[in-house]
Amino acid sequence: MIRLAGVGKTYDDGTVAVQQLDLDVRRGELVCLVGPSGCGKSTTLKMINRLIEPTTGTIEIDGRDVTGQDPVRLRRDIGYVIQQVGLFPHQKILANVMTVPLLHGESKEFARGRARELLELVGLDPARYADRYPHQLSGGQQQRVGVARALAAKPPVLLMDEPFGAVDPLVRLRLQDEFLRLQDELGVTVVFVTHDIDEAVRLGDRVAVFGPGGRLAQYDTPARLLGRPADDFVADFVGSTSGLRRLQVIPLDPAHLEPMDGVRAGDLSAAIDVDATLGEALAVLLNDDRGVVGVKQGAQFVGVLTPNGIHRALRAALAEMAQVS
């Protein structure tokens, strides 16, 4: 879907922002670019929609070189969400979301209907929010409007630059959950820039870690990134709590459950779904005095999980990664 080959950016003063970057993003995939400040991740994002022109290399979207396309038209076909949101302060929320369809030549009636549909999709009731101005919304609500506006033209590609960085941690988690639901429902291809490794491994199908000087240090799945850092820089960036982060990306395995023998469903005060992650399971266990949590598939209990089960699952995941590395 998106392919960067040998892409580099060197500024006139000799500063190298990105060097010889090879990166592919599959259709429908959510890829996170993560790294310290000044490592080139935002520059890479802006080169994809030609807000910044690359010095070397090629960038293709759906097999077409973006440098051969009209940049204004290109940007209209790519959703773009930034941390500052960028809503028009003098326009009501509905008018803000209508902007992109109108730029594409759609009728006001169509644009209005599309805007109301998208506000509903991002969890903002049009009856309550359509006629408000941006300053009348919270930071999290403004970010939802920014996502709705970016999706208004049904773009195949969505670029997001630190979109949730300016909101408090609890709102940020809710926005992440909401966005994962949207991305799964719409199937849009997403490139997401963040400085937060926890956000990257929580959201990304794959994660690209950028190092100093704009080099790509590792591009991998979250589980492999946390379990097998490519070098010392990646290991340091992932940090000493990588074991805890790894729990967030390893799914439960029924093989690590204990049978329901002697445990009645009515005695269980907590339950999780069988497709939960080990991190989600551990969070529930820590809030339960019995140290055991029921695991359900649909309405049926399939077993119980204990701290020993989580430990076995984690060790098994590490052993599996060691075999393939």
C-alpha cells in the first residue's frame, strides 16, 4: 500500500533528518513510527503527503509515485491528523467535518450527511455537538472531531502525528480504544507517529523504531520488538519494563488455563474474554482477592486463569520468539 525506498531528507545546512529509509506498510495495517525527539519520524510522515519533499528515494502509494502527483490533490486524498487538531475556530463542528467533502466537489447535502455520520462514528452525538464551536469541546472531543474530519473523504491512507499527545492519560486510553475500533471497522491504512513506546506497542500491527540521525533501528511486530531488540539502542529505548509491556501484546492461550474443576461460575467475581491479552488478564487478577479469574468464550466459561498461568504463557511466548530468531 505504502512503500518508501531509499528515502532520505537532508536540509540545506547539512542536517540529516532521515537517511536511506526502506519501509513498507501493508493495506489495512496500522504502523507506528516511534523514537526520541529529532529522529525523523514526523519528517517521514510529512514526506508521505509531500508537506516536506524528500532529498533522495521514492515514495509510492498504491504503486504510484507521490512525487508525480499534484500535491494539493494528493493531500486531499490522504487523511491527516495532528496533535494540535487544527479545527477552524470560527466554524461549528459540523462545518469543520464538512470541509473535506466540499473540497472534493460534493454537494452540501451530501457533505452534511457524511459529517453527521462520522460524528456518530467517533462517538459524538450530532444532536449535541454539531452546532457547537471547537472551544466548547474538551481536548479529547476535539481530537475525535479531527479524526472525523480526516476520514470525511473516505481516504485509503490516514497519517497521524502525535494525535493523542495533548490529552490526559485516561482520555488518551479511551481515544486509543476508540481509534482501534474505528480502524478495524473501516480498514484504513494508518501511519501513526508517537514518542510513546507504550502507545506504539498498544496500537501498532508493526512498529518502526527510529534512532538518532534518522536511521531505522528496527521494524517489527510489537511482541518481537519487545522480546528481541535489534541492538542496544532499541533495548534502551524499550526500557527495563519491556517485560510488562510484552504482556500487552501476548494473547491468552487456552493451553495455559486451569480447568473449572471445583470452581463454580457463580463463585467467580471476575471474568475476561478468551481473546484478551495477558496484560488485561493480569489487571483483572490484581483487582480480585481470590487470585483467579474466569475465562469465557461467548457466554460459556472455558477455564480459569491464575498468576501461574500468566507466568507459563509469558515464558512460552519468549521461548517461541527465541526459536524463530
